[in-house]
Amino acid sequence: MSVINRMLRDLDQRQQQTQQKSAAPAAAMPQQKPWLLWLAGLLFLVLVVIIGWLFWPQSSQEQAASAVETVDAPNTRAVTEPVTETKVNEPVEPEAQLAQVDNQPQQQETAPVVPAEVAATPSESAVSEASVTPQQSEAEVLEPEPESQGSMEVEPVALTAEELALAKFQKAQEALKSGERQRAQELLEQVIVLAPDHIAARSELAAYWYGRNQQNTALAILAEGLERQPQQPRWLLLYGRILFNAGAYDELLMAYRDLPLGSAEAEKLVQLRASAANQSRQFDSAADDYQWLAELTQQGHWWLAAAVAHEDAQQPQRAITAYRQALQATSLNSDGRAYANQRLQALGGR
């Protein structure tokens, strides 16, 4: 701008000197030279064009750069640096996220502008291309690699044999409730294969086959379990009832030689053994079991049963004692009392 000012001042001084040298008398008007005005106007226009050519590309480039919106996303950044001219000579490394721009002299022609693309997150659309004038500098924005999306992999969980047996047993229970007995039977068989000591599954499977008149199959299932757990009271009770109903008293007594008397099923087990012994005419064994039941429960009918068994076993004194205990029990009904009094008179206990 200082050069232009000096040029304008020189033109003014020359114009003044010329006017002074060629000044007319005071009575005459000074003669103006129009070519000087045209020259000054032409110089002013040239200056305006030069100034506009220097500053207009930068302002247009700034406007184009502001039209490109940078999207704020994790690990995503796009930066543009406006310059007057660019020349791309070297490849951009993958790690760089900023375009490299080289300044060139103003006299050279600028390269055509490549539209800038700004990377966005996977859920957002990319920014549309921006068109600029040929004099605008080139700004390249590298598109960063998209973030790796997390993926959930479902890994199968290995179940133990006990857990799998439990799941199948629950399905078998549901099948029984819905009347699908065949499916329940298949599931119960799978359970005892996985867990041979599963008490409920083996018991229900034996009851299923017994209900279908498959007595031998039911006994085989229970016998297999009793080989593993000879004192399992639930299996013993089912096994004894099937044998008793089949009339296999001796086999029942053999299986019941050693009973778990401390279990909750002890009363039912001893009662079943006493009945089997009485049926097989082993009265002394039956009397011992009935007396055990009478002492345990203090019920009059068990004392009466023990007295009858003692009498059948040719043990009159023990029978008299048992009859008297029966009469002392308040739970004995009138028929039982009448029978006890009658047998006491017959044995000489009165």
C-alpha cells in the first residue's frame, strides 16, 4: 500500500508542477489536461483489481471451509487449514488426520480443489461434498478408520451331570402333570443314567413301570438302586410293597433283614416286615416287630397285634403282658378291648 501511496503523491506533484509552469495570466482560466484524469482513474482501477485478487481467494476459501462441519465423535477429528495454493507431492501417512498443504508462489496456478469429506460416527451420515472455485486451495481431510463395534459372543455353558439331571427331572415332573407319561418315562430314564443315586427319579420311574403292570422292571430299577444304597428307606419301602403285593414274603424278609430304624419311614418299614413275617408264619419275628411299634407309638392296636403274635408263637406269658398293655391304652376301641379280655380269660390272665 505504501508503493501505491507514493505513486499517487508523485502524480499529484507532477500535476501541480505542470500547472505552475503552464499557468495563464490571472485574467485567464487554467487549461486542464484530461489525459491525466484518465490515467489516475486507470491506476485506481488497477489497484482495486490487485487488492481484490489478493484478498478474495482467502475469504472465499474461509467461507467454504466453514461450510464443512466437523463431527465430534470418539477418535474422530478433521482439521482443514486454508492456504492460498496447495501442491500435493507426498502420500499422507495413515496416522495423520490433517491434510498436508504446501504454499506455492502466487504467480503459479492453483490445483483444482478436491471435495472434503468429514467422517462421522456409524449412526450419522457423512457431510456432503463442498464445491469451491478453482482459485481456492485444496484441503484434504482423511477419513479415520471406524471404531470397532463391540460384539457379544454367546458361549455355551457346560453343565455338570447333576445339573443336567436336575433339569431333566423338572421336565419329567412337568410332563407327568400334563399327562405326557411316555415322555416323562423317557426323561426319568435319562436322569438315572446321568445321576444313578437320584432318589426321586428312580422311585418315580419304578412306580411308573409298576403302574403299567411291569413288576419285574420296577423291581429291577429299585434293586439296582439298593445295590448302590442298601439303606435307602424310600427305595426299600417301594421294593417291599411290590414284593408284599406279589406275595413274595420270604424275599421281602430277606431284603428287610437290616432296616434303617432311625429314618422317617422306619415305622412303615417295620410294619411291612411284621406283616410279611406273620404271613410267612414267622410269628416270633412278627411279635417282636409289633411290640417295637407298640412301644414306639403307644397305640393299643399294636399291643393287641403283638399279643396275638406272641400267642401264635407259643409265648403265653408274653401274650398276657401284651394284652394287658393293650387294655391300658386309651386308643383301643371296644371290639379290641372285648377281644383282649376274652384272650386273657382263656390264657388264665384274669
